[in-house]
Amino acid sequence: MTSLTSRILPYSTRPARLLAQLFSDFAIFVWTAIWLLVGMAVYDAMSAIADAGRQVENGANGIAGNLASAGNGAQHIPVVGDAVSKPLTSASEAALDIAGAGHSLDTTASWLAVLLALAVVAVPILVVVMPWLFLRLRFFRRKWIVTGLAATPAGEQLLALRALTNRPPRKLTAISADPVGGWRREDPFTIRALAALELRSAGIRIRSG
């Protein structure tokens, strides 16, 4: 009734249901893309703070190095060398403290950029994607099982029995005035029609031949 390629695809072979599945896929793609863009915007905003901290660190380190060199040079000035070098050394140490603060800001903001981006993105994506994925996997599992059953006479009989149990009476009587009797007599037409009814409910279109 169905090919192996059709069986392994997680899509219906009935046009209306296939269109609905493709639309849901597109909607999920757009939803995910939007929130990924939002997450990237959050990450970029926090990364800008990290970049500022990195620039402060680099600039303060450069100033500290220059002040330290000036202080070392000032020590060689006769008489006033120590008096001149001490303020320069103190200023160099203060610049190093500022560089340390810039490094901490860079590290903290970098981690926050990742964590905040994940926090913003994960919840809305998972809330929508997880139910979609669950439904698609459930559909694929059912499709795999019923198409496998339809490939054998015994499986076809089981599908017909499932149709008798699960399908509305109006659909059963549209096949035969006595669908249960036809199934008990193992009437090929009734069994095949009932199995086809169950396959259609699983989203599988029956091709003749």
C-alpha cells in the first residue's frame, strides 16, 4: 500500500493533513528564528558591556605600565627621586586596580551575555517546539506501525478490527451494512476498506495498485 520511503517520512500522504503539517513546520521555523534573533540581540547588548570592560582593562594596563616606567626612571633623579617616584608608583598601582575591575567586568558580562541569551531564547522556543515535536513523533510512530501492519494480511485484519473499534458508525456503515459480519467472514473487500479507513485516520492516503 505504501513505499518504504513514504513510510519513513514523518509526514502525512493526505494532501490536507500534509499541508497542515508543512504549515506547522514553517510556523515553528519562523518562531524559532525570531527568538534566536532576540537572543542574539541580548547577547550583543551584553557583549558591548564586556567589550567596554576589555577596553578599560587594556587602557588601564597601558597607563599602569607607563606610570611604572616613569616611577622607575624618577628614582634616578638626585635628591627628589623618591618623592617623585612614589606618586607615580601609587598611580600605577591604582591603574592596575582599574584594569582588574575592567577584567572582572569583561568576564562577568561575557558569562551574563550567554546566560541571558539562553534564558530569553530557551523558554519560548521549548514551550512551542516540544509539543510540536511530541505530536510529530507520535504521528510518525503511528504511521510506521499501521503501514507495517497494512503490508501483511494478518496486519490488515488487525487494522480492520481497529477501525471497527475506533471509527464512527456512520463511516463503518458507509463501507458495508454489516461491517462486523464482513470482518468475521473475512470478506476481502470489507477488510481492505476497513483497513483503509484506519490508515486514512492515521494520515495515510491509499494508492490503488
